[in-house]
Amino acid sequence: MTRKLRYQFIVIIMGIVTIMLCIIMSMIYFFTKRNLENGSIHMMQNIADHPFLPHLPNELQDDMRFPYFTLQLDMRGNLTATGGGYYDLSDEKFLKRLIHATFSAKAPVGIIEDYHLRFFRKNTNISQILVYADISSERATLNHLLRNCIFIGIICFLAFLCISFLLAQWVVQPIDKAWQQQRQFIADASHELKTPLTVIMTNAELLQSMEYDETDRATFTSNILVMSRQMRDLVEQMLVLARADNVPYDSAFSSFDLSRLVLDAILPFEPVFFERGLTLHTNISSNILINGNPSELRQVLDILLDNAQKYSCEKGTTWVTLQRRSRSHCLLAVANQGQAIPPQDMHNLFRRFYRADQARSRTGSFGLGLSIAESIVRRHKGKIWAESKDGINTFFVELGK
């Protein structure tokens, strides 16, 4: 899918680039051609005003100079004078054909293609002045410009083609990554659901057998209920994760006391830590106000505290701290003594269905808790990360006002 998307992106980019190159090159050619034509006509107008006067070198210095010659006709159309040193004007047949072709055109300015000449016709009270300019050099310039434009256009097209390949790779990379994550998520979810479904089906089949007594049947029923609850918990966590990804960033946000929220979240966990022989220390700064969703951030705290009690070492200690980091930011930290997290696992902790300790996969942990926490924190425009040092694993959450 991403390969097709990449090719579509390249086709669209190159289509736009091709159109832009054609427009730019066409404009360059058009304006150059018009400037050459206007310059030639302007020169011919100036010459027609003074057809047989010698021009000094500093005269007409702003005009483009082309090979030209002039003819003067009386009111009857007879040739009375010629001027200009670029052509042999002694051939009367050539001049008659030229005059005939000139008067065959209705416009006072035009081009005689057979001779590659542009003419300008001016009528006076006693005569008609015809000015001719050679356009061979003008057309040679335009042809050379056209070849250069085509060559530059091809080079630019190839350069943009290479750039579009790199740009398409860069643009599609997040989509490709998201697609791979989605496929991995579906595969992991299917794997997590497959085991309890297998247990449920096996116990259901055993229930239908008449070989077992009531005690065994009760065991089979209990196994079905346990696996069903486990599947329900997994589905609920997946729904929570989906909602966290799809809810708008500022939905149900309000200003509240984060310090009070943290203290309230710790209370239900104190007996849990006590029963497991764990020590829980808190250091909560008071009156830290932030803007966010209290229920979602309470869920983040529940996830971090639940992980801390699950993965603490025997008789270990857990520390919960909340401190102001600046006028607009605060830092929440949940640290516990436990087995060190390997550096290679540190970047995968927030990946969906990832568990650093695969042996604990059947303890009710599906590897979605930290993914849910990350989605919630990201929606609050905060940061969450983990550190492991000296036998203490710490999860940090930075939030802003």
C-alpha cells in the first residue's frame, strides 16, 4: 500500500513540476521573443523618421541594432531612393518583388518569410518609407534559447525526479511506520486473544463430556470465567487506547489541582503496597494547577503505580514525587526498586503489547498500560519517559499549564 502511495506522490509532484517548468520556460521564451520584436520595430520606427540621415555612434544607443535597409517610394509607388549598406540594392527585380510582398500585407508591420525580413511601412505627405530589418539573427537567438530551455528543463526534471523520490520516501515513512504498527498491533491482539479463546473452547468441550464429575466441571467453569474476564480486560484496554488516540487534544480540559489528584490516586494503592510488604514514600508539592482532563491523568497515575507494585523487588520501596519544574511546567516521577530495565528495552516500553519480562504475560498485564499512558500524556502535550539506574526504575511525566 505504501509503495503505491509513494508512486502516486511522485507522479503528483512530477506532474506539478512539469507544468511549472513548462510555464516558466514558455514565459522566458515568450518575453524574450516579444522583447526582440519590440526592439527591432522600435529601431525601424526611429530609422523611418530619419531614413537617409547618417547616425552617429552614440545615437540610437538604447535600440537593438539589426542589419537593415530603407526604400523610398513616390506617391505613384515608384522607387526613388534606397539606403543601407547591408544588402545589394542594385537588383531591381528583387526590390520589386520585395515591394509587392510588402504592399500585399495590410498591416504596416509584418514579416516576409521568403526573405527573412521584417518590414515597417510609413506614409508621409510626399512619399512612402519602407524599412526592412533582417530577422535571421533574431530567430537564431530564439532557436538557441529554445534549445537551452529544453536542455535546462530536462536537467531540472531529472533533478526534481531524484528529489521527489527522496521526498516521497521521507513523507511516506511515518505512514509506513504507522501501517507496520497497525499490522503488528492486530497480530499482537490476535495472539493475546488466541490463548484465552483456546482455554475457553477446551474447557467448554470438557464440560460437554460425561466422564467428569461435578468438581471437575466446577473447575472447567472457573477456568472459562477467568479467561473471559481476562479477554474482557484486554478488550477494555484496547478501547481505552483507541479512545485516547482519537479524542481531540483539548476535549474536556479544565484547570484543576494536580497535587490533590496525585494524593487521591495514591490512597487506594497504600493497602496494596502494605499487603505485599512494600514501602511507599510520597513527596507532593501543594497547589500545582494545570489544564487537562483529571480522569485521564488519574488513569496515568493508576498505570504507573500499578506497574510499580507489580515489578518491585521483595520488600522494595516506591517513591512518588511531584515538583514544580518551572513557572509553567511540573514533573511527576514514580520510582521503584526492582530489576533493572535493559537499555535495549527502554525505547520499547511504550510500544503496544510490549513486555520486557515475557514471563509475566499471564499476570493480567497485556503490555498496553504504558501505551495508554503515553497516548494520554501526548494528548496533554506533555512528555513521558523512563530511566533505570542503580536498581531503581523511574517513570517521569512532564506536564505544562
